[in-house]
Amino acid sequence: MIKNRNTVSICLLSLGCFFLVSCTTMRTNYFLIADLENEKKAELLFEQSKESFKADVIEKKEYSKIKAIRTAFTDVLKLDPTLVEAEKLLTELDIYVEKNTTEYKKKITALSEVQKRTRPQNYEYLIAIQRITELDSKNKEMKQLKKETATLRDSEITLMVEELSELHGVIMADKNQVSVLKRLKIAHNLIDSISTLTPSNKEVLVIKEDFNMKINEFVENDITIAKQKLEQKQYYDAEGSILKAEKTLSTMTSEPSTQVQDLKYKIYFNWASQYYATAKYQSAGYRANQALSIYKTNEAYALKTKINKAASVRDYDAEITDIISSVDSLLDQDKLSDAMNIIQANTPRMKKQANVTMLNEKKNLITQVAARIYKEGVTLYTEEDYERAALKFSAVVAFDKEYEQARSYLDKATTKFQALQSQ
């Protein structure tokens, strides 16, 4: 049982990180740690295996890791039979495998009965076979079916690689960042589809490397601009450039960039400091919070404390321009709920009716903006851009939880996006 997480954390730091590569390496890593009690070994192995089950199997559908994870849970119970959580997860893993295997078998049966399958149907058929062989490596029926469909698989892969190669030429010649990123989304979907069927296709790996190089060029350019704007104290433009770099980088990796995070922190901290120096405490607090959301540094906490102290004797009427500017900035980012919170927090603090009227006008504007964002979401959904559509509907639902149409679209867009990701 988990008794001392601090001890476990120290052990992890001293022992280094062990990655779930195979049953053999995992067992070697943990069973050879002679200076740890079995209970601690079990705890270390359990925590990592649990995380891999959630992140790799359930979220990423990397079924090839199931065998190693199952072995790890079994080893945990050998080391510490009292760790009932491991037994529960072992059962959950087996149920997960059985359930998904059954669903893929149903899909194979249904598609095998189709006389003339379309290319998307062929892909679904091949993927279902692939998934079962990953879920259950001992399934002889699926191994045989995989052999029998080898020609079909090679044909589909060839066609997808041809499409990708054509798109590769267009993307590498394109100098427009917006159109490149739009095409890259299509290209990455193709890469994911091909890689699922054949993980080590050399041509695809070369193309992917070219795309990464292209993306890095855009990212480095945006980072350079962000640094220049920061030095010039043009924080709004600096933020725009660094967020652009971050968004572009996300098309290549989900891992945060230290360089981007460092620069974002500096922008927000310096921005907050400037607002504080000019007694614009609403904006100062907002930017300080953004800095703290990246790095919880002593200097950022100290600045936040000074802002809060100054706020206790604030003249809110004198800050109306800054408050309105903060609301407008949040609306530009589709952060309707945050904008409304600022209005509701500051309206009672105003002594001048003219300022109350200005805030009420902004409150009415938010409703109009919500309607516009909803329409934009519907358009993106129609265009099958489910990821961006979901972001639009999320913004509306966060503002108005009773907006049933937006919630319905959000659920559908999220489901469709997840379905595409799982293919």
C-alpha cells in the first residue's frame, strides 16, 4: 500500500526514470534494486504502470504496450500481494482488452460483408485487424487474417504515401505560414494513418523530418520577433508572436518548449510590472496570474502581493479604461466567462453611473459575441474541423451552461475529434 509518497519521489529521483519498453527491461530494472524493500519496489512499479495504462493505452491507444503493463501489474502483486489497487487495475486491463477486441471483431465482420468497400472502409477494416493483433498478440485467427490482407494493406499504404508525397511537395514550396499549417493538419492525419499500419515507413519518416524542419523555421522566426517586441516593451505584440510560435510548435509535438515557456513568463511578468507601475491593477493582476501559471517564482508572487495590497485602496472609477481594455482583450481571445467575471466583480465597485453603464454595455456585448462564436463553431463543425469547433463551443458553454445547442455541438465535435484521433 502507498504509505510515503515523499520517500517514493526521492527513490525515483535517485534511481532514474524507467520507461515501459518491454517486460524484460521492466523486471530487470525493478527486481535488481537490492537496497529497496519489496513494498517500495512494488509502489514504484505500480505508479509507473498505472500512468502508462492511462496515458499510453487508454488515451493514445498504444496497444503494443499492453503486454508489458500486464506483466508489470503481475510483478507488483508478487512483490506486494496487499496492493489491491494493482489487482483492480489488472482486472480493468483485461476487461478493457476483451471489450475492445469484441468491438473490433464486430467491425471486421460488418466490413467483410461489404461487396465493394470504399478506401476509408478498407482502412477501417485493416485498422481493426491491426488493433486486435496488438490487443491480443496470441490471437491466431487475426494473425492469419493479417497475412491474408497483406496485399490490401500494401496497396492502401502505397496510395496514402503517394498522397502524402504530393502534399509534401506543396507544403515545402509554400512560404505562407497559415496555409502551411492548414495543409500540415491534413498531412499529419495521413502520417498517423500510415504509421498505424506500418510504423517504420522510411519515406514517411523522411517527409515527417522535412515537416519538422519547416515548422521549426516558422517557430524560430516567431520567437525572434517575440524577443524583439519584449525588448521594445511592446508586450501585446510579443504575446501574439510567442503564442503563434507555441501553436505552430503544437503541430509537431505535444511537449511544451522550455524556450517558449521561458519567454512567455518574461513577457507576462514584465507586462504585469508595467501595469503595476502605471496603477493599472486590473491588468497587472491578470498578467501576473498568467506569469504564475507558467512558473511559480518568488518574484511573481511578490509582484502579485504588491498588486493585491495596492488594490485595497484602489480608485476603481479611475481604472475604468484599464478594466474595459481587459474585457476587450479577453473577448478577443474568446474568453467570455473571464470577461463576464471582470464585469460582475467591478460593477458594484463603481461610484460613477457612467462607468456602470459602460460595463453593462460590455455585458450585453458578450451575449452578442457568444452568438458569433457559436456560429463560427457551427461553420468549423460543418467543415469537419472538429478540434477548433470544440474550442469555440467550449467558450460558449463556459459562459452559458444552459446553452443546450452549444453543449450538444460540443459533445458531437469532441466525440468526432476523438474518433479521428483513435483511428
